[in-house]
Amino acid sequence: MTSIDNPFGARAQKYWDRRYDLFSKWDEGVETDEVGLFSVKPERFALEIGNLLNGAVVLDAFCGIGGSAIGFARCGKRVIAVDVDRDRLSMAKHNAEIYGVSARIEFIHDDVMEVYPKLSFDALNIDPPWGGPDYFTKTHFGWQDFLPNPLPLIRKAIHSGIAVAVGLPANFSPDELRELPPETVLRESRDATRVLFRTAYYPPVE
């Protein structure tokens, strides 16, 4: 049965039920659409990744409704938040204002796969779309299942020696990690019962 205050329907109910994990300030007017609701990084994990990433300026590729960008800004980073969806980017800016960190974030409406050579940053967070909430039906999720494939941007960032964090679904195939350098560390983010997602973290070159 769908909660009467859930505007997105039954498919989104489990994400709606954990909305306060996504944004502790939800009731202060957080904006989202259905895609943002199921794709945003939960607040505590965004803060963990923000503290993990070395660097003063983080490029948040595919920023969506801003969960990660807000977390990174709260960790003291300057953030370049890029998304191809203008409406979702507007939601991200609004949500950042709720948290009082919008001044630390530059919001750019563009295709990050095209615009990143023009940007200056010393850390990369990349969490490309997983193809919707049915991503978990895939037995093995690989690079080609992302929309778009993030490997070209990841490789360029690693080649430049900066820290990189890559968001991966729980069913991401371990064999695909051979595309990343051996220095890459895989971290799990869990709730009480299961792995929610993984983060492949490549540390900066000292």
C-alpha cells in the first residue's frame, strides 16, 4: 500500500520511506523527483566520501539533486557540481541552500563527459546513472551498464594523479575492477542487513 504523502507511487515507496536517511533536513523543503529519490547518496555516506577524498576542489560528476555535493561542501570542499538535467540541477542548488553550503558549490548545466577538460579540480567523485531501480536485476553489473560508461573520465583523472571515488552498485562484477589500478580500494556502505553500494577509491599520487 502506498503512503498518501508519497507522490511517486508504489515503485518508489522503499526510497520514500528512507528519505530522512537521504536528507536529515527533508522537512525543511528538500526537492527531488523520482529519479533523484532513488539515485541520491544517503547523507551519512556522502559525508564519509567527502572526508575520504583528498583535494580542495571536487568535481561531482552526475550530481543529480545534490546529495554528494552537499556532503562534500559540508566537509569543507569546494565543489563543481555538473549535471545534464537542468531541473535536477536546480533542485540540487535549492537543496544546497537548505544546508547553507550553496556558496561552496558551482553548479554547471552540461554533459560532464564533454565539459570536464575545461574544468579545474583536484579530486573526482563520479557516480553515473545505474539505469533506474531495476539495476539490481542484472546478475553482473559492468562498466557498459552505466549510462554513460564512466571509464574514460576515470582513467583520465587517475592518469593525472588525483583522488577518485567511483560509486558502484552492490552487484557490480568484481572482474570489472581489473580496469582500475591495483591501488584502488573497494569500500562497502551498508545498512543493518545488506550492502547498499560500494565505492572504488583511488588515492592521489603522493
